[in-house]
Amino acid sequence: MSILVGIDGTSADLSPGRSRDKRYDFTFVNSFVRRICTGFPSNKRYLRGPVALGGGLMNAILEGQNFILSSLRASVHDPILLAGYSRGAAGVIEIAARLQRQRIDVKAMLLFDCVDRHVGIDATFIPTNVRHVLHVMRAPEAGSRKSFGNAGTNHAASTEYNEAEFHCTHAGMGGVPWPVPADKSRDAYVDEGFPDGITTTTYAQDAWGSTRVWSYVGPFISKHGFK
């Protein structure tokens, strides 16, 4: 048995409370992190990502860390698995860093297009207590979220780190590709709005690229016990 913590991506909604919860659940119902946590048999914690400006991420990090520590007290030998998307991926890197300070290893980490846009953490480096990492990222030629950059790409030799790029948007990388607007065709280019604007990825490419991401991470999920 393993211990799994997953933190999902950012909601565009700025409002707190029940209305955000409903919209978040609808948007992220088929997200990759949610699928992984839903398919995990037991001892798991799925955590929603922050609101648009990063609020709530520190609470998710603390909740994930405490869940792992309490699980370890109940079953000392269970390996730890972490999964995260976008700012949520930065969040699980921070959890790993906190565990490192307590000399606790992480068996495997799955990152979906990690971005670090929170002043309270530094997700530049994968901590050395993480044994295996797969990081899937949007390709530069997709023209998506050019203002974001990527975090979680630096690592030590002690960590087995692999990454792959896909032609889809940042949203598609997390399993939530952009829906086609009523006034657009599938061959239109995705408009991500301010500040990034029009991408070089069509709605059809985004959906297809997102499907390819999920297929690609499948072997890593199976190999390291994420299901």
C-alpha cells in the first residue's frame, strides 16, 4: 500500500465559498490529478488548487503534509506518491521539500506542467529525497501561457528524472482542455485571454494533445503504484 497526495490546478474564479466549489468541481471533474486520486484504492488525499492569484495553496500544502505524516504514524513502511498540476505541482514539490527536512523519502512524483507562481515557495529544484519523477510540459511551439515559464525542472543525480513536451495548452496538460466556444470552430486557435492572448494551438490540437499526455503517463502510473 502507498500514500498518495494530489494537488490540482488553479481555478480562474476569485470568489471563495460554495459558488467556487461548484464551478471548480465542474471544470476539474476529469482532470488528470483527480483521475489519479479517484482511481487510487485507499490512503489518498485529493486537494483542490488555489484561486487565480495563488490563495489557498499554502493550506493545501499543509493539509497534504499533515495527511502524509499521520498516515506514516499509522503505517510506517508505506511509500509516498505525489501528483500535481500547475501551481499544484509546485505545491507537491514543496511538500517533498518539507518531508526532506524530516528525512522522509518520496517514492515517485508526477508533475503536470509545473509552474511556480507563489511568493511563499520555491519549486525550482526537485528535492533529493524524491526517487522518481516524470514531468510532462507544454511545448514552447504550442504558444500557451508564455508568461508562466516552468518550475520543477532542476534535480540532482540521485533523482531519476524524465520529462516530455506536448503540443497543447497549459489547460490541456492538466486534463482540462479548452472547450470550443459556440462562435468558434475546432480549427480556431485557443484564446487564453489576458495576458497571453491567442496561442498557436487549435481547440482540436488541444483536445488531442491532452489525450496524448494521459496515454504517455500511463506506464509511469502503473510502474510506481499510482493506481
